Amino acid sequence: MADTVVGANPDPHAAGEDPNRRDFIHIAATVAAVGAVGGLAWPFIDQMNPAGDTLALASVEFDLTKVETGQQVTIKWRGKPLFIRRRTGKEIAEAIKGDTADLRDKQTDESRHKPGKAEWLILVGTCTHLGCVPTFGGGDYGGWFCPCHGSVYDTSGRIRKGPAPKNLEVPEYTFLSDTKVKVG
Amino acid sequence: MSGHSNYEPKTGFERWLDVRLPIVRLAYDSVVDFPTPKNLNYWWTFGGILAFCLGIQIVTGVILAMHYVPHVDYAFASVERIMRDVNYGWLVRYMHANGASMFFVAVYVHIFRGLYYGSYKAPREVLWILGCVIYLLMMATAFMGYVLPWGQMSFHGAVVITNLFGALPVVGPSITTWLWGGFAVDDPTLNRFFSLHYLLPFMIAGVVILHIWALHVPGNNNPTGVNVKSKADTVPFHPYYTVKDGFAIAVFMLMFASFVFFNPNALGDAVNYVPANPLVTPAHIVPEWYFLPFYAILRAVPNKLAGVLGMFGAIAMLFVLPWLDTSKVRSMRYRPTAKLYFFIFVATCLVLGFCGGRLPDDHVIPKLTTFTLLDADLNSMVWLSRIAATYYFAYFLLILPILGLTETPLPQPESISEPVLSHSANAPAGAAASPEKRG
């Protein structure tokens, strides 16, 4: 760029300097224009990110007495399904047995529930492959099966087979009492 | 566009306009006087058919937008209102929904025609790439349009497709959140999809203009693939190809109408008449038929990122094709070996489409039990998809590059006219010389 401008510059005082004063004006104007366009582009891009009211999503509280052993309740949380599963002794035993298996996303069953609350498994119910909702009771591991692309999760919600890369996500939650949890 | 113009303004108004805005001259040079190879067969009518399809989609789409409500609580009901209460709403919606399928039927024929006759080769690379851009825009438009009725397939299709971007390392999750405008597919997603679904067809129209411009610089390819050598090889676009295209469009409309009036839901999925429920994914989730081959490639790969890359890579192959095919011979009429591989390629695309529509664990041959190879039954759609996907990529990355160097093509004719005129019996002197000129 400097060459063409120097060549085109009829001002004998400016010629020979590199960059000369006219180059400086061109560079400064270009930088200002690019900066302005970039600065203006960001609001147009960022407007598509979650809006304030979407971000201010309330957490949900859930009464656990509604769930019998071996049952699962699905509620909506942040637009996604949330599985609240009360596991049977057999399911818990199978999950612990799975700790030593060759896992794609290594996690012990212990780390996926609250201490002393092995009965309660709370998971975000979206497949970590492409976000479908897995159904309970399918697949070879007694846990969840995703109908979209055939991912299989065990009774701890860990990925065992199929294209999904990760275990079903455990959301942030706390036990408010023995019968009440707060998610989020 | 091609420089020389034979347009002569006839009236005073045309002369006045011509020196101010030569729009009549542009139209005359592009669609009346444009010299076109005289041997174009019916596979060449699909360009005109596609322009017709785009027109139908824009007209019906603008009408539907007058009655549709882009809100998660009202979208489904507003579509049902269009079907039941809006005057002729059923007709306009069925035309739009089936029109999308017709558009893809035509574009696939158009693409395969280009593949067979080597229409992507020099000097038509830019023309071809613009066509690929149109195809990509069509896919984006069709996908977003399918989300708008907010049925079960709409919703979960949107979930799956937007999650594809989540497979990208590092930036993936931020991109999906950005696309959704939230933490899941929800009202903001539906709103922006509606906005973009309305925008993209006009972008397609813009690229179509560039596509036609790029066509009119080198002129049409033709079934022999041999360059136009003289004026004897061409006829004016009007009336020869306006009439031929018009006839083809009329036949195409028969098929279109038979779907709209007699089987309007044959190409759709019944599950999309169930309102969207974010808590339950349908047992068998499939995209519309025109995406099935790519869906099969996605599912064939057991790794999330690799599957997504495979799917986009399948489309990327088309973009780089002009530099993968090493053969100097355009038309496969004169490439018997390549022709064989081409027809296997067409069959492969159909097989992939078949696999994409079935469950991954479905048996290919019913009741036949084989053994498990690696992670799946050998007699399953997964393995058939893998074999077909391998051929799909091999066709572009191995067969076309190598074949161009090793094969022996058949002799090509000297010119477009030569194979016809060399038989003197076929060239009666002066017969049908210029039927376009009256008197």
C-alpha cells in the first residue's frame, strides 16, 4: 500500500519518507473505519445472545415425596427437561458395578449424587450428542436410551455406547430438606 | 452481459429508455437473443424449473407470513388456522410445503446433471460454486422453515441441528447458546428462524442472479461437453429454449399438483402434526427426505465431532470438485469408466437416503442374523451407511482424481454440429433454418 501511495504522491516534500504524511492519513482512516464497523457489528451479533429476562431464569424447587422408588419425574428447567429419578437398590448396585468398567467419560456413581443420597439421581435430560431427550428403560445398561442416534446411558446416566461424548449432565442442586430439592 | 448486443430499440420509448436504463437490452440479450448450444436435452430444463420453484416459494411464503404467528404458544395453532379458516390457506400452505420438496427434487436433478456432463469444469468453476452456495442457502432456508409450524419434528429437528454446532471444540457451546438466544430451543429461536426464513429466499434470488451472470459469460455447457465453435452450434434462447423450458415446467407442474391436491402429506412426517413438547423426543426422529443422505453420514460415524465434520464435508466436496476431477473431458458420454462410477455414486446417494430414514439398528436384510463388527451389527443400517459414505467420499477424493489420469476416453466430436451434420441425410438444406423469424 505504501508503495502505490508514494508513487502516486505528487508532493515533493512528502516523497521519500516512508510512511509519509499521506500514508498516515490513509492508515488512520482505515483503522478508524474498521474499528467503527467492528464496534457497530458487535451489538448486532450480541443481540442474538440470551436476553436479560432469559438469563434471569428462576431456579426450581421440587417436592420429592411425589416420586416412588423406581419412578422418574421429568420437569422443565431452563427450557430443558430435568430427570428426577428415585433409583431402586438394583439400579444403584449396577451403577456402582459400572464404576470399574471401561468408561468413555470417567466418573464414579458416588460423584454423581449427593453424599448419602444414592437413591436420588438428578440429571439434565438432554443427550450429550445432539440434545434429544433419552427414554428410560432402553439400551443394554438398564438406564437411558436416546432414540435419535442410539446413545445408551447406564443407571448412573453415564455414556456407555453410541455417539454421545459425555455423561448426562448433573445440574447444580441442593437438598433443602429430606423431601425437597432446589435445582439451579 | 457477454459484450456484443443485437438489441435494436423499436419504439421511441424503448430508444428513450435504452440510453437511460438499458434494462430491455439486458433482458433481450439474456433471454431472447442469447446464443445457446442447439443440442441441450431435457436435463437442461431444470434451471428454468428451479427459477419457477423459487418464485412459487416466495409468493406462497409471503402470503403465509400474513397469517402465521411466530410465537411458541401460537405458532402451531396459527398454522392450523391457516389450514382450516384462512380462505384457500390449505392450498397456499400445501403448495409451500410440497414446493420445498419439489425445489429439492429439481435441484438434485440439476446437480447430478452438472456432475454427469462436467459442467463444473473450467471455465465454469465460479458458476458451479455459486450453485453450491445456492444449495447451502436452500438447505438453511428449508431447515428453518420446517421449524416454524412448531410440531414435534420441528422442535426436535431444531434441537439436533443446532446442537451440531456444539460439536466444535471450545467455541461450540457459546455458538449454540448464541443461535438459541437462551439455554434451549425456545421462543427467541423460533422468532429469529422466522426472520431468517423470510430473508434467505431473497438472498437466494440474489445469488441466482450471479449464477445466471456467471452462466452467460462462458455460455451453457452441453451434452457433448465440447465448446461452442461457431454460430452453427447455437440457436437463440428464444423461442427454442423458452418453449422447451416452458414445456418442462408444465410437466413438472403436473407432478407438483398431483402432490398438492392428491397426496399433500406424503412427503412430510405425521409426527409434525403433534404440537412441540420439549420434554419428549419422538421415538423415531428423521429430517425431511432431502436431508436424509447427510443425516445417514452423520449417524454412520461413532464420534460426535467427526460425524458433524463428515456431514459438512460431504457438502464441501461439491465446492472443491472442480479441482478434484483431473479429466480434461467434460461429458461422461465419452468417459465410459467414469460413467460407471457415476451411476454407482447416484445409487450410493439413494442408499444413504434410505439408511437415513431408518433406525440405525434396523436390519438391512430382514431376519438375517450376522455378527457384530466393532460396535454394530454387520447387517444394520449403521454398516450400510458406513460403506455408502466411504464410497461417497472415495468418489470425490480418489476415483475422480485418479480416473482422469488413467482412463482412456472415447473420441469426442469435433464440434456440437459435427455428429449430426456428418450424416448428410440428416442435414436437408435450408430446412427449419430460422423458425423464430416470421415471414
